[in-house]
Amino acid sequence: SPSIACPDSMSEPPTLDSLAAEVAALKATSLGTNAQALDAFYLLVCGVFVFFMQCGFALLEAGSVRTKNTKNILLKNLLDACLGAIIWWLWGMGVAYGDSGDYDDGNEFIGTAPNNGGPFAAAGWEGRDWQESGGEYYGYTMALWFFQYVFAAAAATIVSGAVAERAQLIAYLIYTTIITGFIYPVVVHWVWCDGGFLSGGFTGDKDKTWAGGCIDFAGSGVVHMTGGVAALCGAFVIGPRAGRFDESGKVMPIPGQSTPFQVVGTFILWMGWYGFNPGSTLGINGAGYGAVMARAAMCTTVSASIGGLTVVFFDRIFSKTYDVGMVCNGILAGLVSITAGCASMHVWAAFLTGFIGAFVYYGASKTMLKLKIDDPLDAYAVHGACGGWGVIAVGIFGSNNYITMGWAGAESVTCIADPTQCGPLEAYQGIIYGGGTLLGAQIAAVCIETLWVATLSLMMFYALKFAGILRVSEEVEMAGMDVSKHGGSAYSTA
């Protein structure tokens, strides 16, 4: 432990002032070290919450498919976690957060390796050199890797629900690798990396950004819309399940096997969102971070709740029933809708965001059926449509009290270059507060991200289809993949 060295007998005796200064320096060093350790622990705890969402996805998806495909969908959820970790370690984190040198010539499109390899395979994070140069962070960088890994795994898992009950395992492995290793981390670099051309929260030099950059605090667009748009492309290319539509195009019900699984899965996902959204402060020691975390948690709760209530009662008008599945998807719609703006809105705005998100979900879900696109989990309606709405909602409801970080914070390039530009900027707040530029930046981000994800996803899924490895045969689909591919039913009758 640090201590004050005894003075040499030949040296000048210490004065009271010099001793006080040395004690203060030691305290500052200790506090800084403890702060980094606490932030690392905070990220790990929040990351565990998000990781447990994989269990929620597994239960929700298993409950939404038929008994004959239970093992298959559970296997894919397990492999999401396993394959995603290896990809994120080897190159995913590097594509997302790597750089190309110093700030002035950094890559605004994609992360690349600095001199020592940086985040690629953690080459720059281990060994003596890293301990000497960055060891004071006490593992914060690796805790951040874990937190970002579980986000990447969530984005990939969204897609598996949209192509459930008819996608081949080899196709799943290929598309998961491409999404986790390239499509998703490039979007992360744009929005969440210092220097990214869509980043309003991290890129201080606004000349490097599109309209000043967007605010997507926890990933309505980065995570959910990316996964949802890829899911839409997959469901479109692979085609509907056998029997989903009759010859006249009428929708035929294919009920899932377990409502209890769906409900428990939804509750687990809801719980995991308290790591997803509040944890996106990426620490707890910064000035005001505790307040941001608390606001994110409250806004998340209110939006989820009104989403579930709105969808079930609105659907009751048409279906004449109280559909449990609608409550589940309404809750998830509210959660996805508030993810971008949970830290930059007042609670009443979070209520409106979730309320409107419920109608966005419902309209998208019914539109998919009209277009004869079969999405068993409503992955696009929940994650894609509501994710896009969530990003746009920040441009409408972003509070002038909470939206300043990144655009005109005290450490931003804009503020340093011109002190008159420090503090709130009217253009970069919600349109209801008189802003306008922010809404434009949010819409631009939605359009650019959608174009990127849709283009690459369609290319990928069509390539798999033309190669004959996207969809299982009709015989396997009718018999079920558990019996055909996984050694028998998931449920024992013994």
C-alpha cells in the first residue's frame, strides 16, 4: 500500500505544508483507482443483467414456436452467446471501437487496429506493456468489452426469432457471424465511438458528423433497429412457414406452444433492460451519473408499462379478447422505444414515447401480415419499427435540460474552440423545445443505419438462399427440426 517515505537524515526536514500536499496526492491517487474499480464493477453487474436477457429471449422464442422445434430454437440461443463471444473478442470489438491513429486522422466509418492491435483479440490489453501504460484502469477496459459483447449478442438473437422453424443451422451460424462481426459493430462505430460520423454523444468535433450527430443513449437504433431490420430481411427472403397463409392469402394461426414461457421470458427481458439502459452510463462515478442512471430506470419502467397496457386494450377492440401475447409484445415495444432517449427525456415524455410506440408496434405487425411476411416473434415490429421510432422520439422529446452532453459539454471540441458555444444549444434539443437540428440528425441516423443493415442483410440472405443452405426441406419442416436434426423431442414422455 502507498506510504509516505521517511526523509533522508541529510535532507531538509519536511514541512507541514509539504506533508499535507503529499497526503492529498496519495488520496487523489487512491480515489481515482477506487473510482475506476467501482466503474468496472458497475459495468460487470449491468452486463450480467443484459447477459441474462439471453435466457429471456430463449424462453420467449421457445414459447412462441411449436413443440417440434423447441430444441432447435434453444440451441440457436445458446450458440448466440458462444459464437458471439469469440467473434467479439477476435475482431468485433475492434471493428466497433478500434481506431486509425490519433483523433485527427481516425477512421469515421470503421474501427481499425492501432499500433499494438488494440481491441483486436485484446492484443493491446494484455501483457506487461498494457499493465504499465493502462493498468491503473483496473480492468475497466475488459469490463467494457464484456458489456459491449452482451449488447452484440442481443442484436444477433433478435434475428433468430424472425426465421424460426425453417432456417438451417448452417445458415444461422453464417448470418450470426456476419451480423455480430461486421454489420452491427460498424453501426456501433458510427454512433458510439469518438470520431464516428453519426455520434452526437462522443464526437466532439461536429464537423466530422452528419448534422451534429444523433443521440442513441442505449441503442434503440444501434442494437434493436439493427437486429430488427436484419430480421425483416431474413423473414422476407426465407419466406413464410408452411401453412401460415392459405391459397387466398388469409392468415392462418400457428399458436406457440407455451404462454407461460412467453410471459416469464418477457419478465426476464424487462429485468435485463435495467442493465441495458441505466448501465449505458458506462460508469457510476462521473458527475451526475447517478441521476442519469436513476432517470433511465424510471423512464424505462413507465414506457414499458404504458406500452403493454395500450397494446392489449387496443387489440381488444378488434380481436374481442385480452391477448397475453399482445401484452408481452407491448411491453417490449415500450422498452425498445425508450432505449434511445431514457437519459434525455422527462418522465412524461417517456410515457408518450411508450404510448406511441405501442401503435407503431401494432401497425408494423399488421402490415407484415398484409405483406405476407411471416415473423413468428414479431421481431421487426418490436425491435425494428419501435427502434426507429425510439431514435426519432429523442428529436421530438429530448429535453433541453438533459440533451447537452456531447454537443456542448465542457470537454467538447466545440466548447474548447469557442467558449461561447458551451452549454445548451437550442438547435440540439427536442423540437417541442424549439430545436430542429437534432430531429434532422435523428432521422438521418435512422435512414443511414437502415440502408446499411438492409443492403448487407439482403445480400447475405439471398446468397444463402441461392447456395441452397438457408431453408430446411419441406419434409424436415413438417416433421419438425427436433426429430430431424436434434435427436428427438425436447420433452420426454417417460
